[in-house]
Amino acid sequence: MNIPSYRPNYYSLEDITVTQERVPCRTTQDLYMMGFLDASEKSANLTNNHALELPLWVILQQDERNPHFEAQIPDIYSAAYKEIYKADANYVELGALCKFYFELGVYLTRYDGTNSVSDMLHVTAQERMKVLKDLCQNVGIESLNVNSKFEFMERLLFSEGCKTNQLFDDWLQERQVHIKSTEIAVNLRKRKRSLDSEMQEEQ
């Protein structure tokens, strides 16, 4: 599985999945015969300032000179949630809140004129990475249900962190043959053996 990028990637399945997430928006003009875009709309047309939800890719593909929709920032990136993250970011189960919390948030920063979303993402990530690192070192992937606690990017980092920590433990126990000693370490061991041999001969 490829690690998703924070920039649009045409060949990334993860990036495609992120842009399928539905975001709230409003129409910027009357749209005739477009009522089918809103399942709850009985009219065949959409009037100006009509609220609905659309996949993110629809918003991204608009002509900037004549946009039909104006993206709204979802509630999970609102000031109310910012206070919750500030109080204890690790208490929030981001996986249940939004599967692609960070990736989606990065996309939405272009529609946020106050930069509050980018600040929220930065602070939340900082706080949660500390606990994520601790869990990788002390809990392990088999002992924790990460589906609801972590969002997509965090699950990838948690999985890689646990694997790396296990490889390091195996190396310390000299059980891992895939991790080879560095050339410096090998030379130091050779020099030590040579010195030991010389000392034994002198004795």
C-alpha cells in the first residue's frame, strides 16, 4: 500500500478515496435540471444558495472563474471541535469522526480564509503523535483496536511504527538477520578481537 500524499495524486487509490468524501457546500447561482444532485430536493432545479453535500472531487473540478458551488468547512473542523481538540486531542476518536481526517482537512484548507483549519490540524497532529509513538513502543498492534481511535493516516503510522519497533527489538536480541551491522561496528569488533588476541599472546 502506498503512503498517500498531501497533494493530488492521480494514481493513488487512497487519494481518490479521500476526494470521494462528501463535503457541505452551497450553490452560487440557479442551476437548472440539477436537482438530482440533492436526494432530498423534489424540484428539478437548484436555486441560488441551496445547501447540499457533494463529493470533494466535484468541488475541486470547478472552473474557478465561474464556480457553481461554494465549499463549506465541515463541523468537525469548526471552532467548537477546536476547543475539544485543545482540551484533549487524544480523547477524540478520529476514526469514528472522519476516516480521512487529516487528508481531507489538508484539501479543505484552500477554502478556509482564516487558516483555522491548518492550525487545528497542526496542533491536533502534534498532540496525537506523542501518544501514537508511545503506543507503538509499549502496546503493539495486536493489543489495540485502532479502527475507531485512529484515522487512516494514523493507522498507517501506527502499523509502521509497531513493525519498526519490533525489528529494533529483534535486532537488539540478535534474532533479526535482515538488519546487518554497520561497517563501523564490524571494524570495531574486528579490532577488539585483534587486541584480545595480542593481549593473550603477550601473556
